[in-house]
Amino acid sequence: METTNTLTAPIQAGKRTERWKLGIRGARWMTKGITTLLLAAGAILILTPLAYMVSISLRDRSQVRQASLELIPMRHIEVAVNGKDEPLYHVTIDGETREMALLKKAPGGKGIFADPANPDVTYELVLKDQTPVRVISIHPENYPEAMTAVPFGRYFINTMIVTFAGMAGMLFSCSLVAYGFSRFRGRWINILFLLLLSTIMLPSQVRLIPLYVLFQKIGWVDTLLPLIVPQFFANAYDVFLLRQFFMTIPLELDDAAKLDGASPLQILLHVIIPMSRPALVTVAIFHFLYAWNDFYEPLIFLHSRDNWTMAVGLQTFNALYSINTHLIMAASVIMIVPPILLFFFSQRIFMQGVVITRMAEK
């Protein structure tokens, strides 16, 4: 008996280990499945408003007034009855399905129906039990109509100038400042960096009046310069992200470049910048989204309609065409297309930069 127990003990232990491994593997698959379902539910929740915005932008005014929940734009088929266009329904009378027009709604959730060929004979039926006759009706002409209602082409050019010129200035200035804080050493360098970071807590409204007075004195108000030139003076947030990334680059590379006779500026251009591509792309995308969606500063500094950006133009368009919801949605779709395309084409570098930058912050 002892010999038998000695022989079977390793086998039983192996079976227990195998069951334990299968249990761990099953738990991992279950965790992955639950995580995937939660992410899918979150994605659907986030994308639903975008899908409805695109759907409404492809409808006409009558379809918008129907307030239907279908994502596919549908239109009621209407027929002429006594000189008026009335919606057509599939109705059931005495077990027979017929096409009739809804003449008017009646109390109690009912409707008055009539055959278009014989409108004098009417039927009072429960409205919810009848099926409206509808067809798919898409109106892509809403987009050119919305773009020509106000000079969105001019607004788009102004926004692109402000965005990309400011992006170039931001990358230039923030790279220099971040390089100085990450590579140079001085007595007050840490205090200066803390002072720079403390400007993040300063609300933009505090400096609005001094900036406006300054730009007015030098004649820059109602031009694009107040939105571009300040970007050439580094901001604390982007400097912090780039500095944290630059500090992860080994100093030995700088020493090797110095042995080859490289100056500090050459080290920045030929060593630091090429290795910091993910971080630079990340802060560039952050700035693009900020400048593209900025409404506050363009509203303050730009007075002439020809100098407006897309954000200000869209707000004005909303005020002028508030009853044309389909046109407002068409303009809004065009407004969000460039950021989506930018993220789509640079998502790999962007995600890499976000991960590396967050690791550098820690």
C-alpha cells in the first residue's frame, strides 16, 4: 500500500498542477473577454453621438423635424390628397394590408386615414399599429450648402495658418527650453524650472487684458499675429513633457557628439531631436487640437469676419442658421474631420509618444 501511494502521489500532484494551470488560463481568457466587452461598450457609447451627427447632416429639414432614432436617413413617402401632401402608411383593415394616407391625428393615439383614390371614405385607426411607408433619402448637398452659406473656406485657411505656424513656433521654442533644462546645470536651474511650471496655475483670463492692451498698442489686434507669435515663447506644459523625455536619452550620446566637435545646438539638432520624434509628434498633436478648437482667443483678438477661424465661424453659423440643424451638423462634421485624420495617420507614433512620455513623467 505504501508503494502504491508513493507511485500515485506524483501523478495526483501533476493533475492538480494541470488543473491549476487550466484555471489560471481560463481566468485570463475571461478577464480578456470582459475587458474587450467593456472597451467595445465604451467605444459604442462614445461613437454614437458622432454617428447621429453624421446622420443628421445627411437629412433635409423635414427629416430633421421627424426626430427619428434611425441612423440611416429615412423619408416619408407622401401622396396628394385634396391638394395637400399627406404621409403614406401601410394600414391593416379587416385583415387586409392597404396603402392609405394619414389625413390628421385624432385623440387617443389614433389617426384618420383615407385611400388617396377615394379620400371621402375615412378610417379611424390606432396610429402605432400602422407602418409608415419610407425610403432611404440621403442629402450630401448639405455639405456644399453649409460651406457656401458663410465663407468657411476663408475660415479654414485662417485656422490652418494659425495652427501650423503656431505649431512650428511651439516646437522650436519648447525644444530649446526643454533641452536647456534637461542638459545644462546651473545654480538656479531647478528654481527656474519650478517658476516655469507655476505658470500652469495662472488662468489665461488673468493675462488677457495686459495682452490685449499690448497687441493693440503695436497694431496686432484683428490680425492673426496674436494667435501665432505667443507660441514662439515656450509654454510650461509642453516644455515639461519634452524635458522629461529628453532626460531619458543617455548623456553618453552627448559626450560622444562633443568628442566629434559638435556644439550644444548641433547636439540638439542631430542627436536629441531625431531620438525624440514620438514626444515631438505627441506635443504637436496636442497643440493642433488646442489651436484647432480654440474659440476664446480668436473671439477676443479677431474682429473682422475675414480673419475669423473655424471655431468662431461655426459659432456664428449656429446663431444665424439655428433652425437648419442639418446644415449646422454638416459644418460640424467638416470641423472635426482634420483632427480625426491627423490622429488616424499618426496614431502609432502618437501612442508611442504618450506611453514613453508618461513613463518619463514617473
